[in-house]
Amino acid sequence: MGSFNRESAGQVSAPVSIDVERGALVFFAETIGETNPIHLDAQAAQAAGYCDIVAPPTYPAVLDMAAAHETRRAGRDDILTRIGADLRRLLHGTEAYEYHGPIVAGDRVTVSTRVKGFSVSSTGKLEFAHLETEITHADRGLLVSLQRDLIHRLG
């Protein structure tokens, strides 16, 4: 039942390294209306004890998208292709972040996503793909774990 590729359950994407750029962080913070200066100004971030501008809380989703883009550019299937996501019927479900450390400008982070599994709604009209993305730093370890559910409308 459904159209997600259930055989992809348990698969993990190849790790992709992404450089966190100050300009991209500031642009994202301004775009979402962030006003906390640690996300906009290096001096304010340093005064708060960080080495540079801190990524806003939802920035890990941007890093996840950047990793998928780099995967496609390298000629490999990204996670959406692996799970058989039909973009014509795909909806964004839940998204939750668990923070273990800050992401700051100048970091080089590694992003990888695991397909946790699939489920179907009690009505049988929706199917869910459950994904977990981890963003790690070579020296500081796990920085963020991102849980998200993608939804296909069935029928």
C-alpha cells in the first residue's frame, strides 16, 4: 500500500560536508525576521560567548536541503529519491529539533539522513515517511538531530 519505497527503510545517506557561511546565516536570519543580534552580528555573538554568528534554530533544515543538493550534484540519489517521494502529492508533516551544540559561521558540518521507517494513517488516506537527519562537527560531535515526517496523500 502507498507509494513510498518501503525498501529504503533503514538506509542512511552518504555524509555530506557543508561549510556554514556567515553571509548565508545573516540572510536566513533576516529572511525569517530574526531579531536576536547573535544571529546577525559577529560582535554581538562574540560578546555572548560564541566565536561567530550563531545559526537560527531552524537553520538545520537549510543544511539538510544543501546536503541533498550536493548529493544530486555528485550524481547520487538524494533521500527524497530513495524513498520514492512523489513531489506532486508530497506534504510536509511534523518537524522537531534536538540541539546538542550551536552551529556557528565558519563551521564545517557533516549532514546525513536515515530513513527511520514508514506508516499509514488509520483512515488509509495518508502515508508517512519518518526521517532523521544528524548534523555533526568533527571536533564538537553531534550538534543537531532533526526529526521530520513527510506525507503522501493516497488515492
